[in-house]
Amino acid sequence: MLGLEIKWRKSAEMNSQEKYKYAYALTSVASTGLSFVEDSLTSMMSDATDLSRLRSFYILLSYNFELLLKSRIVMTESFADKQAMNNRLIELGHDIQTIANALGNHTLAEIGITKVENGSGQ
């Protein structure tokens, strides 16, 4: 009987608890990264003109924002299993605009984001 239960679980979609576990992990990593950026910027505010250092912070901000958006993808979309979820996140890539479009305006608004737009490339 236990074998039948395991087979059934594998054939069903990921449940909310499983999805929450992965979304929480993504959010935790992003939170740690954002805290690092905040602490680092606070300690270096006197040297805020170092463009190479600021570029590193922009990259970290972008990466951690991407993780936050992807955590919402995990919670709002349906996946058969962890591999399907990973494939979807890989498919979205690192383009924040693509991820935001996949979430849609309603989902973004639920987390307090009113607009996502490409920067000027600087």
C-alpha cells in the first residue's frame, strides 16, 4: 500500500507545502543578499563614487530581485515536480522583465511592485 501512495504522490502536482519550501529558500537567499548590500552601502557611503564597486552592488541587487520574483513564480504556477519547477525557472533565465511579464501585473501588485522596466543600461 505504501508503494501505491508514493506512486500517487509522484504523479500529482507539487502541493503548496512543497512549493513553499522552495519559494522560502529563494526568498531567504535573496534576503541575505539584500542585507549584505544594505550593510555594505551603509558602511561605504563616504565613497559612493567608486563606479566599479557600485556596479557590483547593482548586479547583486538585480540578482536578488530576480530570486524574489522567481519565488513568486514557484508559488503561483503549477509544477509536476521539482525538475519541472527548475526547468521553468531556467526557461525564464535572468531577464527580470521576462520574469515580471510571466507573473503579470496583478501578482506584482500583490507584492507591492507597480512597474518593472528596463534601465538605461548604465
